[in-house]
Amino acid sequence: MPVKKILVVDDSPTERLSLTEFLTRQGYTVVTAENGEDGVIKSKAELPDLILMDVVMPGINGYQATRTISRDDVTRSIPIIMTTSKDQETDKIWGMRQGAFDYMTKPLDHDELLKKIQAIA
């Protein structure tokens, strides 16, 4: 199934805007959430084809939100790519254990992100 709608969950307005502009130029529909709690709610309401999830956010962090989304019957089939500044191998392993499909560290390489999105389809 091709990826058409992407949910970007990030507490940084700059990061949300940058990803939204880039992905929109690539032909994707983008929905945003500014924290983990909003991300969980929008994942159910919007049912995106892919979620890009930051980790370090106030309230529910990206690991918790990923765990919640990946264990919910309604949203468990939505792939999640964690996009974070946390670059330790243990961070990546923990993210994958929470249900992430993939893990990328910031600053994001847009070409690599596109390849990962296309690989999901």
C-alpha cells in the first residue's frame, strides 16, 4: 500500500514546518501533532499511512506514544519511524522494542527519509 498520508509528531515548530514543507513538495499529505498525547489521538482520528515520531517531548514522550500506537488494535498496523536526536544504540534498540518500524537521528537526511518511506510502500 503506497504511503499517502504522514503524521509528523514533534514538539519543535521548526521541525514540524520543515518536514511538512519537504513532504508536501514530495506529494504527501501531512498531518502534524505537537506532542505524544496529540500524536496518539491523531493516529486514531487520521489513520495515516506512516508516522514520523520524535522522542524527546513534554508529557508522553515518543517511546510511550509509539508503544501505545503499536499496541492498539486500531493503529497497530501503522508503521512508525522514530526521528530523534537520541543517537545511542541503546536508544535505537529501545525505540524498536516499543514498536517502531525504523529509527533515524536528527538532523534528518531527507534523501534517506524518502528511501525509507518508499521502502514501506
